[in-house]
Amino acid sequence: MSTLEQTLQTFQALLGSEQPASVGEVDEAIWAYLSPIAGLEAQTHALDELSKAATRLNPSSPFMPVLMDTIDRHWQRLAGPSA
């Protein structure tokens, strides 16, 4: 279980790390934030807040595309199967 602030702190640490972060680390942080939130609508709202806050983090980090791609995969998951 993780709050929005804790998740953003994790992202900031990954963005500032000299070691390249893995998708797994980002995915784990996102799941820790979203998993205690009940309901698709509530998770969608929480992911929206997280996405907006993440875009304000260090955009020059080479890790930023990994972060945003992982968030996009969670958007796709919440959107459900394509028609």
C-alpha cells in the first residue's frame, strides 16, 4: 500500500538514479498505489492524479519514457479490452 506522495517519491528516486530503472520497479510502485483502491472508477481517478503529477517530475531524465510508458499500460488495463 502506497500513497500518491510515496509513489511520486519512488518515481523521483528512480528518475534521479544513476542506475537505469526497470519497468518492473515502476509497475510495482504503481500497483502498490492502485491495488488498495476499490473500483474501476476510483482506480481510474487515482491513475489520472498519478499521471498528472508524474508529468511534473524531471522530464530530462532518460527514465521518464519508461515511467510514462508504464503508466500508459495501466491506462490500457483500466480501459479494458478493445472493441
